[in-house]
Amino acid sequence: MTAKDVQDVLKCRVLTGEEFLDREVRSACGSDMMSDVLAFSKDHSVLLTGLCNPQVIRTAEMLDIVCLIFVRGKKPDDTILAMAKERDLIVMATGHRMFSACGMLYQAGLRGGAI
């Protein structure tokens, strides 16, 4: 699956990184707790979160996350988007709740992987 496929499934708006939508996505992680993301996320993942602070970008960078999706209609500020752009990170937003978004991606074939 590519980031473009994820965008299509969740009907996301791309906020930055549109030129990278052809990147491969291998798994997904949904959490507002960055400690859980650090513990359980894998490389080439999509991170779904409602947490809008710079720590999300730093966590994504540490884990080689391909795409960050803000759920529940959350809108990151310009500082967060600038940080993402500097790191060539795809950032999208969807109105879906995290539970629904994760379920939609799972139904489309994207898995989270075992612990």
C-alpha cells in the first residue's frame, strides 16, 4: 500500500508532503501516547493521532514513519507543518475518529503487526 492509497481510503486532505504520496506503507499505528508509538511502531508506518504538538513530529522522525494522519478533524499549526516539511514527512488530516480510521485501513489490508 502507498500513502496515496491511505489518503484515498480515509479521504484525507494532504497538508504537506504531497510529492511523497508514492511512498510504501507497511503498517499502521494509532495512538495519542507517543510512548506507545515508540514502543510498538515499526518502520514505514502510518501514525494516526489526535495529538497536535511538535513531539509527534519528533517521534515520527525517530521511527522512520512515512505518514502522519491527524484524526478527528484536528489541525496542526504552522510550526508542526514546517517541522514536517523539513523532514520530508507526509502530513494528512481526516475527519474520521481514530477507531474508525484504523478499522478502515485494516479492512483495506493494512496491518499493525504483532507485538
